Amino acid sequence: MQLFREVGFLAATLLVIGNIIGIGIFTTSGLIATEVGNSPWLLGVWLIGGMLALIGAICYSVLAVRTPQAGGEYAFLYPSYGPLPAFLSGWASLIIGFSAPIAASALGLVIYLGPFLPDFVSRSTLLQKCLAALTIMFISWLLFWGLKFGNRLHGIITLFNLALTLGFASAVLWLAPTSENLEPIFTGNSAPVDPSSLGQAIVLVMFSYSGWNAAAYMAEEIRRPSRYIPGALLLGTGTVILAYLLMNLAYFGAVPLSQLQGELAVAEITAQTIFPTQASIFVTTLILFSILSSITAMSIAGPRVYFAMSRNRLLPSWLSEIDEKRKIPMKSILFQAAVAISMVAIGTFREILLFAGVILMLFSTLTVSVLLRIPREEINSFQFWILYRLLPGIFVLINTTILINVAFGSPRETAAGFLTLMAGLPLYFFYRHQKTT
């Protein structure tokens, strides 16, 4: 039960970019504006989130080079913390890390397609969710064509998506009265931001950045892992940080803050302001390619976690089966698609974002803390203190502070996340018992 080491540097980098740039950047800015109001934090939270993602990418690079196996957090946690935390991280990946973002992305796509759909569809929540489920099914079907086809398809979609995103932001910044709208934000005339609201805003941002660790899930399939994995994680994450900052400057530079607060369709509102006649076509195309790129990337990366768990006999054995011709864990892809479709039926868009964001941040923090447990041994002194102590320490400290604030500020979503984790315990003990008998 071995995967095929056939993924190159460009494919790995585009996997990271495609896994990050999804519906979040086109929808969460309005929610964040509600949390932090008219202050420099409106852009500052995106910079903080980007720096956290970049530090996390560096830390995951170190872990992936040390343990070049499929599974991401699961593979990194298992040797250091044992099977239970590793299993819960894999369970979180299934329910929260991949299935919830796929569900949120598909629902966001339907929201943006609303003006082009018949009125009876736009008014029916059930029909909207059916369309979201069909989107997930279609993308999963495309991946069944094989590893090379899936990577090439995803690469083309992601390159086009990145070009559209940067082109949109650049055009808006060129044409919009940016100084008029951005000056009040940078001067920050409003009241100080509540720490709980700031924490929730950063969680929403980190959900939009989620995917910066994508290449780590395919560590067993990436060629020359000691070079290509760090390069893909850092280049991919850095590219997205630039794109996200430009997009938010475009949003708030083109449209007054009061018109974006609490809105999901911030990209469409911005486009209607700057390109009133072409807005719908432009934004729909941009969103379509972002959704395709994001869901395709998550559908590629996520099943590697369940493959690794199944190989360790912590999930059904059929999830570790590899289609030798297509070189993919096909049944794991189907399994994740089924879970994502079931999640389309629950919650609102904002609830899925917070519900997923808290648990994603928890396990990325726990995973990075693995580096703090590694003894110095023969590691170069400078590298040891920077890569194994300073950067992991910063990441763990900031994320822990944010998690505590969010736990008090959004207790319902936090509780829902932890109850979801606890729901995996019976499954863990069942397969753990089978493994020992």
C-alpha cells in the first residue's frame, strides 16, 4: 500500500496555492469588517494571518523533511504524541479540515451564482444545497481520471485563477478612488477593537489561509521531498499572502466600509462599483475558477490522510486501497466527497467558517508543537534555535492566545468543534481494539 512519488515542484506549489485561494477571500472580508470595524486591523489581521501561515509553512517543511509520509498532521503527530491525538487530527481533517471547507466553498459558489439562477432556485435552500452537492460530485469525478490528469487539471485551473485574482485586484486599485476610502481605515478613528472580536476575525482569516500546509499531505508522492516540499510550501504561501493583501486593498479601496460590513458577496459589490456592466460575468468567472481550484486541491490532498490512517488500521482497510492504473486512493476520494456532501446540509456559511477555523488552528498548533519536543541532537545550533524553538514557539503562543479568545467569544461554534472531535472517539477505540486483537 504505497503511493507513487510522481508529483513535481510546480504541481506541489500550485496545490498549495489552489488549496488556499478559495471562497474565503471573496466572502470573509465583509464578516471581518463587522468584527474589527473601521481600523487598521481590517488589513492588519490579513497580514498577521499571512505571517502565521508562513511561519507554519516553515515549521511544516521541517516536519515533512523529517517524516516524508502521507497524512500531514496525522503523520507528524503519531510518532510524537501517539495514536489518539494523531487519530483525532485525522478525524478533524475528515470532518473539519477538508469536508467543511469543501462544503463551504460549494455553498459559496451557489450564493454567487444566485443572480444567474431561476428565482425558484434562489429562493429554495434545498435546491441551493442540491446544486452545491452536484458541484462536489462533479469535481470528484474529474479526479478519477488519474494522478497525472488531476494534477495537470488542477495546475491549469489554479494558474488561470491566480491570474484572474491578481488581474482583478490590480484593475480595481488602478481605477478606484482608493485614497478616499482607505484613509479612514488607516487612521483608525473608531473605538478600540474588542480582543474577542479580533480573535474571531483572525480565525476567519486563518480559514481563508487554510491550505498553506497542503504539500505536506502528499509528502509521500512529491519527488525530492527535502527540497520540493519546503519550496512549494513557502512559495505557495508567500504568493497567496500577496494576492490576499491586494484583494483586500481593492475591496476597501473601491467601496466604503459601511457598504461591505456583514456582506458575503464583497467581490461582486466591488466589481459592480468599478465595472458596472461587466461585474457579474467577471466575478462569476473568478469565483468559478477559485471554487474549482480549491475543491480540486482539497479533494487531492485530503484523501491522503484517510489513506495513512487506514494503513495504520485506524480506519477501514478499503480506504488504503490504491488504484494501480490511476495511481490514486479512489475510495478515499469518494469517502471524503460523501462526507462533504452531508455537511452541505448543516449550518450557515459563517458557522461553517468559525466551526472549521477553531479546530484547524488547534491541530496546526499541536502539530507545530512537535518541533518543541525534538531534542537538539546533532542539529546545527543556529538552525535548532530558529527552526525548532523560536518559530514554533511564536506560532504556538500566538495561536493559543487566539484560541482562548475565540473559545470565550464564540462558545457555541467552539463547543460544536470539540463535540465533533469527541464523536470520533468511539470509532478510534473500535479500530484500536481491532488492531490489538
